[in-house]
Amino acid sequence: MMSDIKTARFRLRPPQLADAETVTALVRDPRIYEKVARIPPQQTIEQTGRWILGTERGSELGIDHVFLIIEAEEIIGTIGAHRPATDQPFEIGYWVAPSAWGRGVATEAARALIGWLEGRGQAEDLISGYFIDNPASGRVLEKLGFEHTGTSPVFCLGRDCEIDHVFVRRKQPPMV
């Protein structure tokens, strides 16, 4: 079982089935699902529940570490690290509720997650990306030390089409 991660302003905790209704209400906002590749526009509570159960199983397998971002006991986003297999780099992904935009939430949560991964020896090579029309996400990743590696179209469920996507990579700085 994963433990919570604390930041200066937030608590990051694994999602639970009881969170499915709240998470579903948040991701049904087009300002979220249009910025994330794998969220359908009318995601159901059942789909969210399956996602939560999948993250639990992924955590057991060492391929998923997903946390809700909690502020004052309210869910304001998610942050996670996923990889297809244990010999692959983790991909960092996140979304933040529009009501919390512009306050450094994603940056603070991602720094905490990366620090947690570093403590587990799992942050030597991280990847991520963002849709080209979401430069705010690009600024978050740049602050975290990610560098541009390429651009190509990625299918977005929320928009039902391919969108140009910027791929980034972060190499852990060498130990001094």
C-alpha cells in the first residue's frame, strides 16, 4: 500500500473507490478532458472506478503510482507515474481542476512525486508530454527539468482527434 505524500500545501494520497463520483465530476469538464489524452468526454463513475482499481493493481505491480492532490480535504487534481513495464521509464501525468489553475499546484505535486520516486530509486529517467495548445503544462515540465525530445500527433479521446503533442524527458542529475 502506498503512503501519502505531504507538500507545503497539499496532501497526495492514492485514490479510493469512494472518490469516483468526485473525480468523475471533475474530469467531465472539457478544460480537463481536452488536455489529457486518455479521458473520454462523458466519463462515467463506473469508468472512473475501473481506473481507480487499475491504479491499485498497477501499484502492486510497480508500474503505476497515482495520487489525488488534496487541498483542505478537497480533491483538486491527480498526479501519477505510469510505465508499461518495470524496465521502462515512468511517464509523469497530471491534471488540475480549473478552480486551482495558476497557483503552482501541478509543479508542487510533481516535485513531490518525483522526490518520492527518487527515494525509491525509480526516477533516473522520466518522460512526459503535453498537447501543443497547453503551454501551461509545458512550463510546469520545464520547471521540473524536462527537455523537449520531439513533437508528433497523439490521439485525444476528449477531442476525438489527433493533436500535436510535445514529448519531453528528464534525466536525473548525476550524483556529485
